[in-house]
Amino acid sequence: MKKLAILALSAFALAACQSNQYKIEGSGAGLTDGDTLYFTSDLAMGIPSDTLIVKDGKITKSGETDSTYLCLIYNHSIGSASFFLEPGDITISFGDDGHFKVSGTPNNDRLQALIDTAKVYDERINKVVETLSQLSNEEEHKAAMDKIQKIQGELNKVVLATAEKNIDNEFGYYLITNMDDVDPEEKMGIISKMPAKFQEREAVKVLKQMAEAAKKTAIGQPMPSFTMNTPEGQPLNIMDEVKKNKVTILDFWASWCGPCRQEMPNMKELYANYKDKGLGIVGISLDEDGDAWMEAIKELGLTWPQMSDLKGWQCEAGQMFQVNAIPFMAIVDQNGTIIQKGLRGQELEQFISEQLK
């Protein structure tokens, strides 16, 4: 009986060990014997942690994992395939069009279903994009851009609904922690439904803090006041400038930002056309080098007020408005109420035109 008990325990231990086993098998177009593919879980830098050599038209990798997380397999010829590393048999099929399919485990099946859905929306967007060069006037171009934005909005709703449906698994956790352009209240509502094991993770704690901060600068909220120095070293309070204008654009930019500099001719034209009707602009720089900031103002011929604390991405105002990419525009009325955010180019001009009729 004692020997049987030991055997039973050994079998249980083996089963427990096997439950954490994973096996990855990839095949398909573009895989040539002897080629090297790279495996990484470092999605930020893409630094590989393993290399996979193609043999008999396939790549294989196996091991154990006690957690589920997103990984990539990639090289220059096939591009990259993202998938969840988790226990089970994971199958990756590479296509000759740079696309891939992943299947075999619960979270990868969920991921592939969303990829397939997103592909339908991407095809709809691409069809509109293909017509842009054929459009003859601004109205047609705007209508096409509005259509693209509408389709993207539809896809965003699908992703949001998918995240809520998968609120209790790693796929849902991944979607929630990587969602952009979601109303802070809506994001907080989704986060509150997550299991306690997810809410205790540092990434979710940071999301909560960011969502709470974003609520303070949401459209319809009064803008928080802040003071920073002008290029001449004089303190400037943002509300002192805002009160002078019917509408004020807060233009977050930096001297080192190429897209920001490309946008400045549009901003100068906008300012020239509407400053007499009540438009004000305040440039808020994410520079750290004061000399480079002042030189850029001179080179670009910017005539509206400028301010910065020269803290780069840690800029006080940038943190308030959750600025993570520039150029970024926030628009406020004379009372400092935030009335719009994130517009550029033609959309920005149209919005200002409507506000200052």
C-alpha cells in the first residue's frame, strides 16, 4: 500500500508539472530550412531571449511556464507573430502576405478571433484610404477622413466589448491595460470589474492613477491652473492668458519634435486668421534644453506666448493633461473649461471656426 501511495503521489507530481508545459510549433510560407527566427517577451525593446532555427519547414520551442504573457517570434523576412505564451500546444501559421494565425490555447484562440475581426475593419479603412488621392476638393477629403474615423470608432467599441467579455482572463487583462482613446470614466468602470488578482498588479494600479488624473482634464472639466516660465525667465500663469481670449489652444510641442515643427505653419495660419476674432494660443514646450527651445521659437517665427518648466516629458502641464505624444492640442474657453482635445490640421481649423463664428 505504501508503494502504491508513493506511485500515486509521483503520478500527481508529474501531472502537475505537465500542466505547465507549453509547445510552440510554427510553419508556413517564408520559412526556409536553416533560417533563424527570434523569440522575445520584451515587447518594449524586442531584445531576443532565444533563437529558433527552421528545420523541415518548421520551428519548435517547448518548456514550462507558470504564467501567461504576450510574446513575439520574428525575423526580417516573415515580420512578427504575437501570441500568448501559456501552457498547451500553440500553433503559429505564417502566411505569404505577412500575416499569421495563432491557435491551440484559450487566450491565443481569443486573440486570433479579435485579429480576424480587426482585419475586416482594416480592410474597410484601406478601401477609403485608396480613394483619397482621387478626391478633388476639401469637402470630399473631409468626408473620407470622417468615414475612416467612424470605422475606427466602431472597431474601438468592439475591442472594448471584447475586453469586458474577457474581464477575468489574461487576454482581457492585456486589452484593458493597452487600451487607448477610452473615456476615463469608462476605463475606471471596466477596471473596477476586474478580479482582485488583476487589480493588485502594478500596471492596473498605475492605470487607476492615470484614469483618475485624466478625469480632471476631461472635456467639460475646468482646466487646472499652472504657472511656468516664459523664454525670458518670467513666470506666466496660464489662466492670465486664457482670460484674454474667447478660445485658447494649449499647444504642447518641443524643439526636437519633427511633427510639431511641421505643424507650425498651419498653426501660424490659424492664428493669423482668427486672432482678431478671439483666438489665443499658448505654446507649452516639453523641452529640457532652454537654448534649443528659444532658438526653435525664433526659427519658426512663433509670436504667441510660450512657457515651459524645461522638464521634458515630466512637464507639469503635460502630466496634468496626460500628454504622451506631441504635438497635442487642448482647447479651452474664456473661463478655462476644456472644450476639446487632440485635434490637428483641418479638424482643428474647423473646430475653431465653429467656436468663433
